Amino acid sequence: ERHWRRMARAVVAARSKGKGIRRTSELAKLVVSTIGWNRKEKKHPATRVFQALRMEVNKEMESLESVLPVAVDAAKHGTGRVAVISFHSVEDRLVK
């Protein structure tokens, strides 16, 4: 997310005002108020924020980093193949 710094500052500012973010709708509104939203865009601007939070909470990158070498090694020693489908550019970098 190219606006990550502005969004992080907005979250910190909201927390320092005692407004904490308790609901996903509050975070989505904060993102829109921070970076705006051109309604012509198909995706809500908070979509990538929620994706990043999901990836961090589920430790998806760490899981991918640990399983890829094991899968490649297993494929080398057997007759198998490894196929990985990635949905995010950060995942793409690891898989390639």
C-alpha cells in the first residue's frame, strides 16, 4: 500500500485521541477519510489494509517461507511437482 505511512499515522492519531478502532467499519472509514476514495474504482481503498492485517495475523508469509523449501525438496527426491498459486505480489516474490 503506497499510502501506508499516512494510514498508520491516522490510526495512531485516532488511538491517541482515545477513539480506538473497535469495528472494521471504523477502520474502513478511517482509511477513506485518510486517503480518499474515487468511487469509479472497483475496490474499496481499505481492501488492501484488511488483506495486510489478515496476512500478518495468520502469519501467511512465515508459513509460506517455511513450507516452500520443504515442498521443493520433496519434489526433488520424488517424482512430484510443486505448484503454487499466489494472490499477492509479496507472495509472488517468495514463490519465484
